[in-house]
Amino acid sequence: MTREQAWQLVCEWVASDSLRKHMLGVEAAMRFYAAKLGQDVEAWGVVGLLHDMDYERFPQPPDHSRKAAEALRAMGVEEEIVAAILSHADWNQQEYPRDATPMRKALSAVDELTGFVVACALVRPSRSLDDLEARSVRKKMKDKAFAAAVSRDDIARGAELMGLELNAHIDNVIAGMRPAGKSLGLA
């Protein structure tokens, strides 16, 4: 599946601007990690872009992720992409463990963190990723009231999955998201 085909699916399945931006942020971080790890940047980007394509229509477990998988399989999308999307949901871990492949690890590692990074950038005077650093993100992580819905444990587990120290992982995600700043509303 091409990036253009994936974006068409996003436009068809997702009306929410904020959800689309989240998916674009995850795509950017996935592309960064794919390049860093010598993996297929296009496939990893498609996974990031489509990972929540069914969330708006089917937010409840186990439909979320499984309805997307069903639709993608019907379109003939590569099983590696479908399995990675399935792996980001807790209820699919037995069949699609998130630690089984580098792609799955990266998706799990960046999903929560990208949203938190955006929240951190939005409260900065610059409203930008350009001057955001891991230490600022870590400081905000200590404030439980800030972006309270974001699991700090999931963010920490993501760094562990990637085999990285948390600051290094945060810096990687910020760096990966910077080129997408404008499309994320962070100019």
C-alpha cells in the first residue's frame, strides 16, 4: 500500500482533525525510526498513518484495530502492516505481540509519546517542536494533571521496547516529528 492510498483511507474513515493529526504524528515518528534502523520507511509510515483508522467508528475493544485489519485485509494489504496495526491494541497481544518485530515495537513506543509531545509543544510560547527538548517533556511527565489521559507508563515501556534510555527515545520522536510540524499545527 502506498502512502497516498493510506491517506485516502484516513480521509475516508476519519473526520476528526485531531485524530488525523495524531496519525500524522505517529507516521512521522515511525518513518524516523525506520530510517534510523535501516527498515522500510514507506511500510513503517503506512503503519503509523493507519494505526487508528477505525478508532472514530469503532472505539471500543476489541473492534478498534480489528475492524481496520478486516478492511485492510479485504484490500490485500500486506500482512506485516495489518499485524503491526493489530499489535498496538492490548486486547490483541496474545496473537499479535507488540514486541515481536521492530515495526511493532516502534508503533507501540511512539503512539502515546507523539500525543504527549504535541501537548508539550502547544503550551510553549513558540507552539513549535523546533525548540522542544526531552528535558522539557520529562518535566511535563511529572505533572500528572498535564495531558492526564496519556499513560506515562506506556511512554516509559516504549523506550524500553526500543532499547533506549527515555530521554534518547523522546529526542528521537521529537526529531522525527519536526518535519511534520506544519501538518500537525505546530508551526
